[in-house]
Amino acid sequence: MGAVRGVFDTMAAMTSLDLSQDVVDLTAALVDIESVSGDEAAITDAIEAALSPVPWLDLWRHQHSVVARTALGRAERVAIAGHVDTVPVNKNLPSRNDGELLHGLGACDMKGGVAVGLKLASSLPEPNRDVTYIFYEAEEVEAERNGLTLIERVRPEVLAADFAVLMEPSNAVVEAGCQGTMRVDVSTAGVRAHSARSWNGVNAIHAAAGIMARLAAYEPRRPTIDGLRYHEGLNAVGIHGGVAGNVIPDACTVSVNYRFAPDRSMAVAEAHLREVFDGFDVVVSDGAPGAMPGLDRPAAAAFLAAVGGTANPKFGWTDVSRFSALGVPAVNFGPGNPELAHTQAEFVPLEHLRSCLEQMTAWLF
């Protein structure tokens, strides 16, 4: 038993977090806890253990998400949220600090933002607003597994707020709203035949050339919304077809991802895709709505003024959309360049970590 206890203590020590350390070192510690989507137990355990002694926080855990709340009776409540999962490892662990950049899986997307949130939660006993800190699982996978979705199902009231900040990478400036996303399967049908007598069949893969031609000719919209210019995109992200090496295929499916500006609803987005691929079979496989910038809301305007006064559009989808659907205006604001998310060479500038923490502290202090 002693040997087993020793191994357990060693593992526990390896996944412990010291919230008093510098935000850069805390980010490195978080990066070094592997937490690919579906395997967030260790990092969630470490976060829960680190926040448990903080006397001004009420903690609640649901599966592999942790919610920490102040209850000071302030006139306004804000939510500060970040996901703890990452995409799969790609020879980019452990972390490496070169003095200017912190390299490693999740450094940008988004353990730097999680580190900022943890520092705020553990160092601000009397913020000027009540705060709900949310560190949640499974953002990088399908919506049904998303930690915010799971929390909303059992305790939607803990997500209630007057304003929310998603600590997603945004180059340490506000990125407002987010684009919607929709995936559709566009299919062709043919007739099977022996490849030695191909004239007896109809090749469904060849017919998919029509789908590709429409994608190649597609002109994406670039609408301006609340002064922010969004850029849509429509792209093939997968293709499947074929039966055997000597059979003319009778089916081919192209998976297409549409990233659309937040002025389009899911219904409008779907109608647009059916128009683009008129004549082909179109089946929606996944999707999530965008979120309007909402910078005219008082809470959003106050936050923008506090952290810099300018905003950029968010080209990707984030859980800003989920908060928007709950009636909570939200923005993205976090350390790191979003263009590095999911890349092997992912990193976060040390200056981003420090400036985001400083600006968020000033906003809440």
C-alpha cells in the first residue's frame, strides 16, 4: 500500500497548481497538464483543488467543469469563462518558455486565458462586480459534450450574468460577436458497375466535380455589422466515396463547412446553402449560430472602454454564441493570436498574459 500511496502522491504533485505564482508560470503549469478533449479529469481536479481554499468563492463542479462564484451582493454580475480542453497532442508538449513566448499545446487556445481567469479568481476578494468564473470541458468537440451545454441542462441559473468575457485568444484586444458555423453533407448518386465495363454505371465521384466547381466559384460575403467587417467562408472539409478498387461508385459525399456572419440566422444560412447546391442532396450535419457584436450594450461598452476602446470582429465561432443565446452580451478577450490555435507551433506572448491580467484586474478592481 505504501508504494501505491507514493505513486499517487507523486501524480497528485505533478498536477497541482500554485495560484500565487506568476501568470506566465501558471500558464506553463496548465499547459503541462495534458487535457485533450475527453481527458480533462486531471486538469479539472487541479483547478478544483487550487480554488477550494479561496474563502470568497463558492465552488460547484459538474463532471469536468468547475464554477466559482462570488456572492457580494453587487449590482452587476459578470461571467469570465474559459475551456480547459485542447485538440490532440502534436509533438508540442511539454511547454517551453524562450523569454518572450510560451510554447506548447493549449498555450494560446486557451490555457493562457484560463491562467488569467484563475489569477483573478484567487487574488480579488472584493471585485467591484460579482463574478462567476467558469472553467469548462469539451469546447473543441461537438456541442453536445460542451461543458456549458452540460451546465445549462442541470443548473442554467449559474450561467446568468449581465455580461460575459470569453478568455479566448484575441491578440489581447476585444473581438466582438462571433460567426456562425454550419456543416452540410452534399451528396451525389450514381449506379454501380464493374470498372472494366464502366459504361454500364454512373460514377458518383465524377459527379462530385459539380460540387467542387460551385465551391471554387463561390464569392463569400464580407458584411459590415456595427462597424465591424466580417468575412464569410465556404469550404470542402472532407470527401467520402468508393466501394472497391474494381467498382464504379454509386455514392459520393462532400462535407462542406460554412462560416457565416452573425447577421444570418441558422435558417437563413441553411437556405443559402441549399440555394448554392441546388440540384444536389443536402443534409445538415452540425451547426451553431453566431452572435451579434452587441457593443451598444452598456456593460459591453464599459468593458471596451476599460481595456482599450477598440474592437475587432471574431471570425471563428466561440461560446460567445452560447451566452448570447441565453441573453447575456459577451465578447472575446484573451492572450494569444487566434490564428495559432490548433497549430503545432502554438504559443502565447508573455506580454499578452501580463497585459490581459492587468487590464482585467483594473476592470474588476
